[in-house]
Amino acid sequence: METALSRYTPTILSLLRIAVALLFMAHGTGMLFAFPSANPAAAVAPAMFSMYWFAAWIEVIGGILMILGLFTRPVAFILSGEMAFAYFIGHSPRNFYPLLNGGDAAALYCFIFFYFAAAGAGPLSLDATMRNKG
């Protein structure tokens, strides 16, 4: 099985990047535009220029760039840092354990984006297209 799947590793890296970015971007669009939201009428956008407003825009713009695979390494590094910041500022004061403090998603996103900062975007990306043309 290892040999059979290993030839697909670069493509699976790209698919993972796209799936993670779509899920991540939904956090930002949920905060800014109440979409997706279980109750759009009750959703309140963060105050303009607040920490949450900047975080939401970082998630939307960073998510779009990650979906496209454009400037993947620096964007992923920034998103990893944002999630580390979110975890330590917003979650860890509640409890030591991520499952109990609600920070398990932030911790996962932090390490997944850190991996993309090291591994790159994969072949299904604008980064790869620009690299192949240049």
C-alpha cells in the first residue's frame, strides 16, 4: 500500500491544502459575513479594527491564498502564527488541555499550516504553475 499511495503524495498534499483552507476560511467568513452561520440573524460582526476583525480578515484572505496555492509558504507561516496566538490568548487560559479549553481546532490549524510552510503547496497550485513557467 505504501508504494501504491506514495506516487500520489504530492497531489494529496495539494488536496489537503485546499480542504484545510476551505474549512479555515469559513471561520473568517462566519465572523465577517455570518456565512456560514447556524443563526445568521444572531451573528454580529466583530468591531472594525478590533483584534477579531483583523483575525477574520487574515482567515479570509489567507484562506483564499491557500486555496489557490499562491505564496503558500509565507501565508501558511502567518496563519500558523495566528493560530498559535489564538490558542495561547483565547484558549489556554481556560484550561491546560486543548479538548477542554476549546482550542483543539486552533492547535491543529497551527501545526497543519506550519507543515505547509515547510512542505509548500504541492503540484495543484499557482506556486507550482509560476515555478514551472519561470
